[in-house]
Amino acid sequence: MINYEEEINRFKPSLDVDQIEDAIVKVDLTDMNDIMTKLIEDAIAEKKDTEK
């Protein structure tokens, strides 16, 4: 059987949405958009160098 008192004592609430947003914003993550932007910039720069 499930011991509900024990389960309640072990329960840890999840973060609130505001706390999650703060945690995510504080972490500097490179997302797919950043990667694609960098690849396009590099390709444009390389093309300009080969055209000279």
C-alpha cells in the first residue's frame, strides 16, 4: 500500500512559472536560431572572400 504521509513528507513542489523563466533567462544558451545565423554569416563572409 501507499503510505500517503510518507509521500507527502517527500513531496517537493515544482518551480513556479516565474521561477522557471528566471532560471532559463539566467542561463546563456545557444539556440538553433543563433547557430543558423552564425552559419549564414560565415557563408556570406566566405563568399565575399572568394569573390575578391
